[in-house]
Amino acid sequence: MDAEHLLVFPDRDAAELVAEQFEAAGLADVRVIREALAGEDDSEAHEWAVHVRTPDDPGYAVEFLAIAERHDGWYDPHPHG
């Protein structure tokens, strides 16, 4: 079973850099998306996110949390739940 992850960043450059790193590491299902967070009506306030699907391995969560923090972002281990 696969796991889905969402890493949210304050700017597009950070999101694209992280997505490129994931693709270079061999993760196939990686998307950069504009993320509307709860309570935000202004489209300029939306943040950039990297949605990634991985094998179901808890090690990814630890790695993704560290990556998000390094880029002043945050990590959501359950983007649909």
C-alpha cells in the first residue's frame, strides 16, 4: 500500500527545488501544487506544496519532516485524512 504526503512551503522556489530532489531520488509520483489553507480567501496567500506518493514506510515521514523544516515549511503526513 502506498502513502501520501504533503510538504507545504512559503514560496514556489522551495517547493520546486524539493520536488526536483524527490524526482532525482527516484520518487515517481511527485506534484507541485498551489495549496489553499483553511481560512485563506486571498489567492496570493496560498502556499506552495509538494504532494508525493511513496511506499508505505515510516522512514519517509521522518525525512520529509526534516526537509520541510529546512525550507521553513511544514509537513502533513495525512493530506487526505
